[in-house]
Amino acid sequence: MAMTKYAELVEAASRGRRDVLQKAFQDTRSHGMLTECARELDAVNNHITVPSDLVDEAAQAYTELGELLVEKLRWPSEAIKIMPQGSTSTRTLVAAPTVEKFDIDAVFHVDLHRIEAKNPMGFFEEIGAALAELRAEEKNRCWRVHYPNKRFFIDFTPSVPLANVPTEVRAGMRRVSQYAATAIAVVDRPTGQWKTSNPQGMVNWISTQADRRILLQVLLDNDVLAKRADIEAVPTQVVPLSDTLRVAIRLFKRHRDMAVRRDLVVGEFKPISVIVTTLLTQCYEGLADKGHYYHHPVELLADLAALLPHMVERRNGEFWIANPTVDGENFAERWNHDNNQRYDAFRRWCNLLERDFARILESVSPAQLRECVRETFGCTGAEASVAQVVRPGWLTAAAPTTVKPVPATRGLA
């Protein structure tokens, strides 16, 4: 039977990987440290979870933005919908290692008559004018709303249904195959044209892959691995270690942020979150397609770290990381026009990740392992995020919390 695309990518990545982490995992198992390692990584995962009250507050803020736009624009409320996108919607949002604000990405989706889609820049500017009292900042595809006294800001992306774009314009836009039902059109301000986007398709893809269980059994106590929570409309950001794909995305993003903070990776060229998320999900999908199963979440995390740097494709000499929800879109497009600075930063970060993960796995005592994990992910002393609270048994990690449902609105949340 022929291998799938991502199975082939994983097969090629496996030939290029080093065996450092495989050996380190065997050392951890021989030292009887697997449960302790899982417990410490789970504590980091909880520690970097953005507190539920902040997520609730941000969700309420973008609901109020939607209500403001309905009032200002006088468009029918039933034609307007606001949807979270990005890390919030995929449950991979992580707290920064500093007091910097986190961003909430939202799509402002307007389903009006097709004539409204003839002037993308007029549509974009009209929404910006309605946000004038909030001093929204114009970005390439969104309006950024700052909240001076809040821990977050909101990137608000105006969009219309892809079908609303005139046929002659749509013919020149990128196509969507597998996830066509959720595709939308957003304004690309540098070109003044519509651009195909599919944030809900990305959510569906990641959720579908995360639900594929390649972890055969949970060998840890219930206080280490919680039962997996159902995905909600405004998703809880609490994710158990058994949901290993999402945990990998969260831990690796935090490690990347620490590498930047320690000046080991130049912030301007760090791998952006959509690249980290896409490569890890492609890798996970490829492992699942190959029928590769794991007996322990730490082993799966180690494999993802080892395979990650080798998952980048080369097409006609160019770096390529395909958007699985929009045909022909390359998330690594900027890598091909910067003298390899972004790719070099990616490889440097991957090497640091592999090195640090090996150090964790090579720990020979619980105390050494705990110290190594905390130091690696910035969970000690001044490097611990001020958003977290103390819980017994872990110096600065936040206890898992339950997210309250967002108040019902007129279809805006």
C-alpha cells in the first residue's frame, strides 16, 4: 500500500534524524525516571497555560468588539460572526516567559451580498473606521486592538465567505480542496486584493490529528495524566499530557520563546507559531499514517523533537511548509528571501531543543530532572511567568482550571 504524503515526509525525516534522543529515552527508562519525567513535563504544561480568567476576559472583549461593529456599521447582526483563530482555537496558547501581552486572534466574518466583495480595501477600511474610537492599529490583514490595562491584545481579521468574491477574482486565488467548506477570503492590504484563508480548516485538521491515538496506553497515575477534555466553542486552554500533539506544540513554543529570551535565537527570525504547529501536526499525522505507536508520552515527545528539523520540504530548491488547508500556500515563503536567516534560526532552535530534551532525559535523579526541566522552560525564579500561581509540589506552576462558558451572544462568539 502506498504511503501518504506525511508518512513519506516522516520516513525521510527518520533517515536524517540523529539517535541522541532515542538513546536518552532508553536511559530515562533504565533509570526508572519515566513517570517522574512525565510528571515534571506535565507541570510545565500546566504552568504555561494561560489562566482561564484571562481567556474568558479576552473572549468577552472580542464579543464586545463584534457588538460595537454591529452598532457602528449597521450591518445585519445575523450576517456577522466572530470566531477565535490561531493558538486560542487550537488550544495551544502559551503564557510568555515575561510579562509581555499575549495575543488573541479573531476573525470578523461578514456574510453580505456579493457586491460587497468587489472592493476589498473599502471593506477593510470601513471596519477600521468603525474601530476608530479604540485606536485600532492597521496591520497587513487585520486590525490590532490594544487594551492598555489588559494582559492581551486582539488581532481582528475582516473576512467574507470565499463564495462572495466575484468569480473572475476568485479564479486567481488559491484553491482549497479537503477543507473547502470552511475557506474564507481575507484582505491582503499590501496588494489590496482578496486572499484565501482557512483558520477553521486549520483547527479541524489539528483536532482531527490530535484525536488519532498513537499512544497505546497510559501507564501513569491519574494525578499525572487527566482525562482529555472535549473541545469547546471557545476552547479551554487546559490540555492533559495524554493529548500529546497539543502538549508538544505548547512545550516547543515555550522552549522557542526561552531561546529568544536567552539570546540564543534572534527574535526577528524565530520560527513563527504557525510553522511550529504545522510541522508538528504533519509529523504526528505521518507517524499515525505509518501505524507508529508509542507506549509512553515522553517517548512520543522525544520522537517529535528529533524529527521536527527534518520535516521541512524542498521544492525546486526552495523551502516549503505547505498549508494543508489552502492549496499552494507556503508558510515558509519568507525563508526563501532572507539569505537563509529564518531557516538557520529554525535549525539552531531545533538543535537547542534536541540538546535540552536530551539533558532532561539523561537526568539520573528526581532532583536533577526537576531542576533541569524548570531551567529549560523558564519555570524558576525571575523567569517564571507572573501570570501563574503556586500549587503544592511545584514551585510556580498553575493548577489545572475549568474554563467557564462564554456568555451567550447574538452569534458573535
